[in-house]
Amino acid sequence: METPPSLLSVDPARPQSGAAACYRPGGLCSHRAATSRILLLTVLSLCLMALAPVPEFLHVLGTVTSIDEKHIDVKTTKGQVVLVLLTKQVKYKNKHNPKSLDPPAVGDRVIIEASRDEKTKKVTATVVHYSPGSIPLPPR
């Protein structure tokens, strides 16, 4: 007598037609379990990234009081002088000459996009937007 197909044992090495499963050394697992593991790993990695120290972003507005290759001093409207470090990656953007790559000069108005390192409390510029204090008149 022949055994009906519904009572035959299923060989885990051969997937049945229409069956969606993944195979592991310990046995058979569904795609739902694999998806939940991926989701769990993603959530854990996002939590770890959130715990990493992130620099504080800020803007410094004022007038340049001194500048050299490594730092710029800016006097704010409240009279406070803020020292901002400059790196080789800083971008300078002149309001009146967008193609210029030159840094600002003493007396120029600036808006500096910067980040503050939480450990050292040092402020480092990323972008320096400025408007020259003395604007040359356009030729006639």
C-alpha cells in the first residue's frame, strides 16, 4: 500500500514548491525570523551611533579683530571676543565675490559655521561667510 503524499516526511535539504524558508545548520528557520534578526541588529547599531560623542554645531557672528593661518578672532555684538580655529578644510565664501577663495581681513563682518569639541571645548570653523568691510565701488 502506498503512503499518501501528506504523510510523507519532508526532507529539509529539498525545499518544497512554494515554500519560503532559509536553512541553517541547526535546522529550518522562516524568513520572518531572519527579518526580525536584521531589524534587531539595525536598531542596536542605531542605538550605538546615538551614544557616540557628537560635536556641537554653532554659528559665530561678528567682526574680525585678528586672523592668521591657524585661528581667527571674532568680536561679537555683545563685545565678547571668540577664538575660532582654522584648518586646511575651511571654506571661505565672500558675499560680494562668490568665486573668491581668499580669507576675510580684519574689519570684515563674518558668520562662521563651526563645531565645538565637547572634551576640549575648542571651536573649529568649517565655513566662513564674510562681507568685506570696505567694498570697492564698481567701475563706471
